[in-house]
Amino acid sequence: MCRVAAQMAQFWDGLGQLGDIVLRDLQTYFTDDVLDLLVVETNRYAEQYRQRNVVPPHSPVNTWTPTEKNEMLVFLGLMGIVYKP
């Protein structure tokens, strides 16, 4: 797991009961099959983007590492928790 994913997981764990509720709700809509599909397609898109575009040396695209199911679940959970007016 990458450093950012580890930090996200730590944040998720720190939510306690709220995190458990969000996780339960997420798993209602995002089954393992759906999460697997999101991971595969995210990684495929990143690889295609790198192959088809000229990426500057300082771009974060150069440090891309393939995502994993647990990282995707944490990301989706944060999207449901973060409030933006």
C-alpha cells in the first residue's frame, strides 16, 4: 500500500463508529465485483494515459502506482464523508 493510502486508511480507522457506518453503506452499493471493476479500469486508464501523452518529468503521473481494492474503498468512503457546500 502506498504512503497516501496508508494515511487514508489511518484516517478511516480514526473515524470509529462513523467509519463503520460509512463502510457498511458503501458495501451495500459497491460489491467486491464492482470494486474490482473500478480498480481494473482505473489502472487501465492510468496506463493508457501514460502511453498516449507526453508527461512532463515533474508530473505526479510519473509516480503513479496501481491502485488496490482497499485503497479504492477508502477513497469512495472519503468522498461520502467530506462535505462540500
